[in-house]
Amino acid sequence: MATIDLRTEIKEFLSSRRARITPEQAGLPAYGGNRRVKGLRREEAALLAGVSVDYYVRMERGSLTGTSDGVLDALASALQLDEAERDHLFHLARQSRTPSGPRRRRPAATVRPALQRVLDATADAPAWICNGRYDVLATNHLARALFSPVLADPRRPANTARFVYLEPEAAQTFFVDYDRIASDVAAKLRMEAGRNPHDEDLIALVGELSTRSELFRQRWASQDVRLHRSGRKRLHHPVVGQLDLDVESMELPADPGLLLNVYTAPAGTATADGLALLASWAASQEKPATETQARSASELS
């Protein structure tokens, strides 16, 4: 089984962020025209962070144990980390301060009945709940219709990351901006790995994707991280065609680790019409099953 080693995560993350910054970008003079190091040198990063070279080298070798929040802030500024990268750095440091123990399988995530009722009450917009591993845990009827290509996999819970990387032909047809989606999925899984490096389900998922997808191995090696946020997603549904949807992704404070995702479109747009058509198609798909159940009940009476 693949493992997520904190020291390696820290080392590769910090060295990759340092390598992308030139002295000019950092406001430092670039002495000499033949630099053997891509990006900043370690001593330059240490200078910008206000720490000794030895201390910086220790951090980049994977040891953040005992590093104060002030030093982490200075390091984030020196490496010009964005919000997601800064959060990731702090997650890695927090995990480094926690005594390591055996990996434990987290209990299977369940969605409270009240949350399912919230989804069902959202009748005009696809809405679904997932965890940080991209497991699809609950949906409303429109989300089931919208994500029918993803849910075609009989494995449960269905997993969007598996669909993106292990069903590339179907995923490239479904996601109009497939390349960006693939990058985002790997970056969000990397973010989750920083939060929960001992989650066996996550370790198994990363191992499976790494073994079976060259594209995932490439995107995973980039060390990029990304937050779940609002945005635009363009999908090509096999029944109703292209839908340009606004996405709101919201953490659920009462259910840590779960995310509510809602897809909408402005009234009067082609996508709004497409969602209405999708709702009609979904109702037609559910009707035969209902009629079959009614006939069965009639025969038993």
C-alpha cells in the first residue's frame, strides 16, 4: 500500500515552491549569470524568511517540529505562497507536531438524514455532498441525473477522482475543461493528504491512482494544492448537451470533512433551460421504476 510520509511531503513541497521563484521575483540581486540552482538558493530563501541557513535547511529536509507560527508565516511570505499553499504548509506543520502512530481507517462517512432532506429540498439545482477524497456520499435527484456518467461505476461510494483518472475517455467527454479538472482534483487530494496523512482510505486511493494513471502521477508530483471554492464548471451531459454551471462548494461546520456542492445557472440562459430539460429527463427515468413498484404491489394485493 502507498504511504504518505510527512517528511517527504514537506521536503518536496518546500523545494518545489522555492524552485519556482527567481531572485528577481523575490527582489534580490542575481549575482552571476550561471546559476546551477533553479529558482532561489537555500541561503536566499533563509534570508527572505529571516532565519539561519541551517534552520531553513532543517525545515526543507522535512522537519517542521517545533517551528512557530511566526516562522511559518515568514516562510510562507518568503516563498510567495498563495492561500491554499499557506494552509497546506500549516497542515503539514500541525501534523509534524503530533506524535505519529499507526494508520487508522476512518469510519465510513455518513450523511445525516437532515442533510439529505436539505438536498432533496433543493429541487431546482443539482446538489451533492462529498468528502475530501471525492467520495460521492449523497445527492438530490438532479445531481444523480447530472452526474450519471460518474455514477455509472457500480462501486460505492462513487468517486469523482477515479472517474477523472481511470475513465479518461468518458471524463474527457463529460468535463469540457478536462485538463483543468484533472489538475484541480490532484491538487485538492494533495491538500487533503496534508490534513489527514494517516487516512488509510486516502492512502489507498492515491496508491490506486498512482499505479493506474500516468497523468495522475504527473499531476501529483507537481506538489500543487488547491482549496474547494466557488467557480465555473462546464459539463457535456449525454442527454442535454453542454451546461455552463456556477458552482458553490461549502464546508459543513457540523460535519467536519464534508462539502456541500450546489450547481446553478442564471435564469433565462441556455444552461437554465438545459437544467429544466435535465429535470424532465430525470423524472422520466424514475417513473418506470415507480410504475413497476406499483404493479408489483397490485399483484400482491
